[in-house]
Amino acid sequence: MRKEPIYPPPVRRAALYIRVSTEEQAKKGYSIPAQREDLEEYAKVNGYAIAGVFIDEGKSARKRYTARPAFMEMMEKVKAGEIDVILFIKLDRWFRNIADYYEVQKILDAHNVAWKTTQEHYDTETTNGRLYINIRLSVAQDESDRDSDRIKFVFQNKVSRGEAIFGNPPLGLKVEDKHIVPDPETAPIVRELFHHYEIHRSISRAVREVGEQFNRVLWLDGTRRMLANPLYKGVYRDNPAYCEPLIPPEKFDRVQELLKARSIRHNQTGRIYLFSGLLICAECGRKMAGRYAVTKRKEHNWEYHLYRCPTAMQYHRCPHRKEVNEEKLEAWLLEHIRSELDAYQMQWESASAAPMRPKIDRAAILRKLEKLKQLYIEDYITLEEYQADYEKYREKLDIAQVEPRRPDFEHLRTYLHADFQAAYSAMTPVQRRDFWHNIVKEICLNTENTPQIIFCL
């Protein structure tokens, strides 16, 4: 009788999962090299083929597992059928949250993926084994919750006393004697950023001009976060008087209203409206709202975006009842944007040619501000005296009628080079939206939807 060939069992593919939180990295046995060495040895002894090493460094097990990038990458490979078993050293490397554990366990069960710990023994196939896992996870979660409560209590007391609980405050502030105080070297930069944005309402312009004024590199995203940071008005968490305000609270709140008015609303559908926040009804001054419509063309559904005046459509109090098609407006802008910029420049040149009334010497005031800063640095005046004089000179600059700064038309034309349309056609919808927001401040539309462009200059 012919014997059937005996084939060796297939080699199981193992994923090695390693996690360390910031405070555990220095602990013996929890470091990344130590965990990796232990897992690789276990896989070798038990005949596993290593399908990948997934390391989450500085990630707490208290956080949702979705906040662990390496863990999520590993789960994608589980769903793709590339992993048979997951190895980690201890259960607390895996989870300290029972709800998350069961949520992930459902995914593993659905793809027939097991898990094993190298330094502990667990049995997931019996009722007692699963009960033991629940108890261990509950104890770990309770310990973690208690530690978290103690840390929160300590931090709350520190915040209530106005003590710093971080060592790297934002630009313009510094830690001195455990408290947050204005930094005399960088505080003028922040004050000028807030003042510049409130006047011109353009973050990109503030970044460019204030950066040039102080010879410092500023970044758009960082500046946007700075302008919205309540620490600058002295507020932190639940303490409204946490530190000395660098920016007067009234001024800070005005800037927040401007930021809110200029922000782009992100809809939950994921649709990208290229001109969201830019289109203004010339009749009532309201921002025009976007909507989408679908038309069936042969076998396909054609989706297009429209903008309309909400005052006209919802309240019938505005004569601007025509909708504007985004695709048609986009095509018009691509064709006419450079000629519109030329016309805008000619209009500015004509207006700026008018004679000016006598003006205050702005350069002299700026020199006095620089001397004032030096006096404070050299300890010749107190911080209160510095702030009082700074505000006095700042008010003089605000009311001074100065010759208007010439807009940087050439800088804007770099966006509109000879072949910009070719580059534009290769952009994603998000990039196209950002393109228009970088060069256009507003597009006013009358009842006939004739565009009037106000550029970001």
C-alpha cells in the first residue's frame, strides 16, 4: 500500500509587538532592545518566522489603540492575512483597557490570529483563562487610573498656584522661578504678530513681514497656533490668571474673532469646496455657502458644487438669488487672474498717488521701542515700566498716518508664473483650495455673479 507523503506543518508567521511609554524606557527589562531580544529569542526557539517588528515608542497603553501608529500598521497586516500570531512580553505591553482589548480581540478572532506573551502565561481558550485575563486587565487599568489621578491632582495644584508644569513655553514667554513670565528678547515679536494680524488679517503676510522686521524665521502653522494660544492672555486650563498676560485679553479676543471669521469649515462628508470662506455676497456682505448637486449623465452621476447667498435662500432678504457654479468660477479665475491682478495694482497705484497729510515719524518711534527694550534688558527699568511705555509708543504707531506700504505684487506673481495652469492641473483638490486662499482674500459677487477680487497683499 502506497504511503501518503508527510509534509511538515507550515511555519507560523509572528509579529513582534514592542511598546514603551516615556517613563518606562529607562526601566530594566522594558527598553526596546531588551524587549526585542526577548521576542526574537522566543520566536527562534518556537519555530516562528518573524513577519515584522512593530515598535510604539513613547506611547501609553492608556491611550486608545488607534493612537499607536505601529499597532495600527500591525492590525492592517492582520486584516491582510499576513500574520498568524502576535508576540509581546507582557499583557501590559498590549493593553490596560478592557474595552479596547475586546474590540481588538474581535478582529483577531475574525482572522484566526492568536497572541502570546513570552514572560507570562495566558489561556484564551477556556472560561477560567479568559476570566484571569479580565482580572489582570482590570487591575492594570485600576493602577493606571490611580496614577493618572495622582498626577492630575499634583498638576491642578501647580496650575492653581500659577506654577509652570512644562519647560518649553511658546515664543515670547519663558520660565523664571517656576512661573511663566514674558521674555523681553522675544516678547516684542509676539506682540507685533498679534498687532500685524489684527490690522491686516493675513497670517502669511504677518509671518513674512514680522519675520523680516526681526530677522527671524517664522512658520505659518506655528504662527497660526500662537495666535490661538490663550496662554498669551494669561489663561491656562482652569486658571484665568495663570500668568502675566503678554497680550491684553481684549486684543487677544478680537484676534480670535478674526481667526474664526477667516477659518475654513471642514464638512464631515469630506467634500472639498475650493472657495469656501472666500465668496462674499456684494449685496448683503454675507459669506456664500457651498452645496453640492448631482446630475445623471448617461451611466454616470455627475457631482458639482454651487455657492449661494444664505440670506437670499434661507431668509429671502437679499436680492442675490443666483447660484454660482464652482467649476465655471474656477475656469474664469484661471483665465483672468493675472489681468485682474494687473488691474488691482493699477488701482492701488492711482490711490496711493494722492497727497498725504503730515505724518508722525514712524521710524523714530520704532527706534525708541528698540531703546526701551535695551533699557529693560539692562535692568534700568522694571517690567511694569517697560509695558507701560511700550503700549504708549504702540498707540502712537496705531494712530500715525503713514505712507501705505507698497504691496508685494511681485511676490504674488510668483504664484502666477507663465505656466502656473499646468502646475495647477496637477494639484489635488486640497492643494487647489490652499492655492486660492494664498492669493485671494475675498471674491465679491453681485447679483449677476460678476467677480470682484481682493488679493492677499
